[in-house]
Amino acid sequence: MSLPALSIQKIGQIALNSKNIPAATAFYRDVLGLKHLFSVGDRMAFFDCNGVRLMISLPSSPELDHPSSILYFQVADITAAFALLQQHGEKIEQAPAMVAKMPDHELWLCGFRDPDGNILELMCEKR
């Protein structure tokens, strides 16, 4: 007999590590333009990313002190978003490039890093 499946509706929150919450807050708010919801001193900062809450926090234990999984932020115009990252002087890992041609769109990605070295990607589905 199988157990009933969980009824997961959506991702409610994603956590990223940071060693410098004020710098991370400035980056996610001012460079990426995410809505800053609230902070808990210099230990945590919370942002809204179109209904998914992003928590930036100090690592809670040594075994959790490592880079994150890659987050993909969807943008309408990857060329314009890339230009803004360059204007802010952000560390670019990969300029915008088409990675897949689908039947109805092209998938473009652009890699960059946040102040703590976490790899992030811009993602654009060009029709």
C-alpha cells in the first residue's frame, strides 16, 4: 500500500547563505531590484520574488556554510538586464547565450555571482 502524496502547492521560501547581510541586502534590493520585505538585524534579510520569499541569512551551522544551488531569475530582456549588471560592476560568469532552441522559443542564460560568490543566472525565453 502506498502512502498518500504530499499536496505541495508552490515553493514558499528559498534560503541563501551570506557572510555579510548588509552587502547582500544592497545587492538583492538595489542591483537585482527585488522587493525588500524585512530584515532581522544583520542576521537575515527577506525579499519577495514574485510570490516566492527569498531569505538571505548567515549560515546557521558549519555544515551549512557552503555556496547555494543556482537560482534562475526570469527576465523579459536578457540583453538589457546583462547591461545593468555590467553597469553595477557585478562579476559576470557568462554573457547572455542561447542554450536551447525549443519549438516555440529560445532559452537564453547569463551567469553572474552575488557578493558571497553564489552563482546566479538570468533566464529569458525569447519567442
